[in-house]
Amino acid sequence: MAMPDVNECEIQIGGAWRPIGLAEAHARYPSAIKRCPICHGRVSINVNGTAQGGLFLQHRKAHDGCPLMPARFVGEISPHPQAVE
Ligand SMILES: [Zn+2]
């Protein structure tokens, strides 16, 4: 089964959320607060341990209504209980 391919998160710049590529967010805004573009839960950007060195989103708090957490996703999207607005 294919994993969702997520290459973006959202970061808050000057009080507004905007989408940003993971690579750019990781390189330029390492300390900015980041959130999931789908459930708006807070996320971190982690470096994949594989040879490709890919970046991936990790939710700070697990949530079962986000397709970006396929291990827990229940099939229906719902907002994160601790969404960052
Ligand atoms: Zn999410």
C-alpha cells in the first residue's frame, strides 16, 4: 500500500500560516512552529534514516483522523484535538 506523499507542511510567518516545502522549512525555519496541512496538529520534520535521506512529518501528538498517519488513520479525516490555529 502506498504511503501518502507529503512534501509540505505549514509554518507561521508574521502571524499567517503558509505552506512550505519540507526541505525549505527544515533548512530555513528550523525553529518555527510547524503544523500538518491536513489536520493542523503540530508536527516536527524528521530526517529519514534511509540512504535517500528524505524528510518526513511527524505529529507531536498521535491522532487517528489524519491520513498522514497511516498507521493510525481510521479512514475519516477529523481535525486534530490539539490543532494549532
Ligand atoms: Zn495530520
